[in-house]
Amino acid sequence: MRRNYWTYSAGLLVAWALVFLLVGLLRGGHEVQVVLPVFGGFCIGWVSTTIARYVYPPPKQWLS
């Protein structure tokens, strides 16, 4: 299995899709709107860490 950032990102996308699906099915459409700010905050954090990875890459010894 490939251990990289894009694989992890795709897995998180699938996980969030499942969260929205389950909340929508079990709790209804109104509850999905309650989860949206949480997802928005997660996206802001994810973009922030992505920028940090490109600006401050890890030392080469950790990449091996």
C-alpha cells in the first residue's frame, strides 16, 4: 500500500462522505447542516497543514 499524502487525503474524503451519508440517513437532512461547520473547520485545518508541508518540508532522514 502506498503511504503518501494523496492516499491519506483520498481516505479522509471517503470517511467524510460516509459521515455525511450516515448522518443524513440516520438523523435527517437538518443534522447534515449541523455537521457542515465541523467539516468546514476540518477543511481549513487540512489546507493549513498542506501549506505547511510545502513551506516546511521534513528533514530528508524522515523521508526514507
